[in-house]
Amino acid sequence: MTPWNPNRRAVLKTLTAATVTVTASAALSRPVHAQGAARVVVIGGGFAGGTAARFLKGHGLDVTLVEPNPTYTACPLSNSVVAGLRSLDRQTFGYDGLRRAGVTVVHQRASKVDAEARRVTLGDGVALDYDRLVLAPGIDMNFGALPGYDDKAAEIMPHAWKAGPQTTLLARQLEAMEDGGVVVMSVPANPYRCPPGPYERASLIAHYLKTRKPRSKLIVLDAKDSFSKQRLFQAAWEKLYPGLLEWVSLSSGGQVTSVDPASLTLVTDFDRVKAAVANVIPPQKAASIAALAEVADRTGWCPIDPVTFESRLRPGIHVIGDAAIAGAMPKSAFAANAQAKVCAAAVATLLRGEKPAAPKLINTCYSLVAPDYGISVAGVYAPSDGRLADVEGAGGTSPLDAPASFRAKEAVYAESWFDTITAEVFG
Amino acid sequence: MARTLINVPATAKRGEVVEIKALISHPMETGFRTGSDGALIPRDIIHRFACTYNGEEVFSADLFPAITANPFITFTTVAEESGEIALSWTDDQGNTQTETAKITVGQDPVE
């Protein structure tokens, strides 16, 4: 077996420790009436919401999942769709598995949350009363934060940061581009969905250009000077895509301050860059229902208690996944899934009138820098001083020096992880 | 020589308020950190930035250790006449680096 970063073993050990069940008891919050299970409403049917609904049901609660779309299109591995390496069908999942698990799935948009009355109103006017509410709404593009960029501009300069039609649009634009064209990506400052995602996308677009349009070039304009798995990405870029992929950091003038869709131009503080294909990943915020429910703060994201994921702003409402401010935890599908399980257990514990114990959470993110070249980062997190903090000495990244066979295995692990997590949530 | 990026509008109307941007790649070492040998890493910052317009100082700033690496400074001035804008950064060793740009100011005043 190939030697692996010893930190990974620490991760696995902690994983085992984290599965120990919580049995603390203390009379807390109001006990739920005896007849019938307590009612929990989950808003949002992605990795966080889908997982939460399934596990809340597993705790014996009455669970309603509110999700406007009949199917879910998953973001992880969707960069492979952008690069023409994977079909979008493989990213798409239905909700029958959750129905079979006993979750009531309602395909409506939540239009109002009344935290006082503990009631959610749906687009069709139906009201759902809840004992506790779990919000897992994901992200919205923060169009106001990037002058020139809005819904209409995204039809010309796609963000493709929510998988679906935007992913297909960017893939088609790359396909239609002539050999020799300049592709320009814009990457926002932290925090945003999937920290290593833009760099995986840059890698796979570079792979597409190298194999299909070798006279072309990719420029990545970044509002940051450092990023997730940076050394691993940059070593791979040097090896695989020399002269093809140019990363422009914040201190090299990489921050995009406005865009002009009419001329396909990205404007920085020091330059104007004209693109043949422009992929603008704008700043983001918690999806709009978070603001409606008054659980988002001035940052646009939702502050939470790190033990229960209960909102710091509205009691009885829990926020998980990309919308939450989860301290050191990144906004990833893996993190959303882990948070959902902890939150579901905490909600069940609170509804029994007991006190949840402090959790440990884990995240792992795989990124592909080429179809057969995967890298990963893992972290372990625990509540500390009111926030989720890194557990010192746990986690780590793939080794910088590793044979091609090691990278190939990690590419396989990436796909296996995706199959496993989507089967757990939607299967 | 440190790498710099500057943005001065090439043209302006007379009396127009123009924005000038200046970034220098510099570690801005605070002097408060210790190295791997436990000894203090000596302070090394840009402590002075100044802009002259045809030789006259129109903007300046004192910088301190709390200021980030790669300091990025944006300010405005009024375009009075064509000429040269010079931006200079001075570090703790007393070295000054200067970058210049030409600005052409039209005869028509800004309305």
C-alpha cells in the first residue's frame, strides 16, 4: 500500500470517536406534547436538507421536506460536466428515496417563516406548523456585490455555481469557442460555496483546452492570494498545463471589480480583460429564505450555535449547509452532510427536553486536476469558544510528492465518495 | 525592486476628480513575529507613500505595522493640467521606489 499522510489516520480515529452516542440529560426547552411525534420542517432538499430529513425521520420525528424543484442537481463533480467529461444526468437525483424513508416531500417554495408562531407558509398558501425548523437553503448569487453582473448577465457570462442549466451553458460555450480563444474565470473572496471548486474547474477547463483546443488559454482572475490545496494545485498546473493556465492573484491585480457582458470584459483595479468565454463566479450569500426568516446577519450568512446549529438570531430555527457560518468548516457537500447528521441528533435531543453534547465534525474534499489525477483535503472540527474550530493535528492534504498511481486512486475515490453520499441522501 | 501596479487615467477633463490606484508587493513584516530560531524577525515595512502631480504633493500616507502585506492604496485628486503623476513608496531601509504615469487633461472643463 502506498504510504499515506499519517494525519489521515488521526482523522479516522476521530471519526470513530465521534460516533459515540450522546446521553447527557438536562431539562431544557419546552417538552413536546405526548400524543404524536414532534413535527420538524426542513426547507431545502440538497445535501444538507436531504440528509437532515432522512436522519430526523430516523430519530422517529414527523418530517416534512419543502423543496421547490422536483429533482436535485448536485454540484460535486459538475466541473467534469463543464469540461465535457461527464453527463449532467449523472448529477441529477429525485426525492422518491426520501419518500420511501417516510419523509413527507412537498414541492413548493417556502414564502414565509413566522418564528414566533412556529409556522412556515408555502407558495400555495398552505401553512405548516413546526416544533423545530431546519433551514438548508444553500446559496444565492450576491449580484449586488459585483457591478454589471445579474441574472441576465449570467446568461452571457455563466457562473455555473449552481449545477443545472448554467453548467450546460458553460460547457456549450467552451465547445463552441474557436481554438485560440481566451477563457477567463473570476473567483470571489471568501467565503463562498466549495473553496477548492474554482481551482478544480480551472484545472478541468485547462484539461479540455489542452486536449481539444491547444492554442487557447485560460486566465483565472482571483480576489485572493491563497486558496485551498494551493501547493497541490499549482504543482499539478506546472506539470500538466504549463503556459496554458495563468493564475492572477489579488496582489497581482486579480480582483474583478465589475463586468461588462456586452463586450465580454472583466474589469479589475488595474486592467480590462476581454474573454472569448467568461465564467464569472460572483460573491454569494445565504439563499433568500434565510433573510426572510431573519436568520441571516449583515454578512449575508447565518450565525449558528456550533453544538446544535440553532440560529443565533431566531430560536427554534436551525441552519445547516452552505448558508450557515460554520467557523472553520468549508461550504461543501461533505460538510453539509456531516452538519445535518449532528443537527438532526441535536434537534431530536432538544425535543426530548435534553441537552445535546458537543459534536465532532469531519470534512473531506476531493478535487480533480485531470480526469485521472485527484487530490484531497480533510479536516476535523469541534466547538471552541462558540464557533466550530479546526482540531489541531487532525486532517491534512494529499502528499505533495506522490506517484501517478496515487493520484489516479484519489480520482477514483472522488467518484466513489460521490456515489456513496448521493446514495445515502437520495437513495 | 518590488513589483508595483498602478492605475492612473490616461485622460481627464479639466477639474475632473480622478481616481488613482497603487499596489506594491511587499511582505510588510511587522517586527513582532519570531522566526523558527525563536529570534524576532526584524521589522520591514513600507512606512511612507506619496503622490506628486507635476512635482507638487497631492496625497501622502504614513503606513504602520498593522497594515496588510501588498498594501493597496486608492485615492482621488483633481485633474488640473496635463503632466506627470509620480507614486513613491519608502521602506524601512530608506529605499524609495517611484513609478510615474502621464495624464492628459483636455481644455474643456468638466461641467
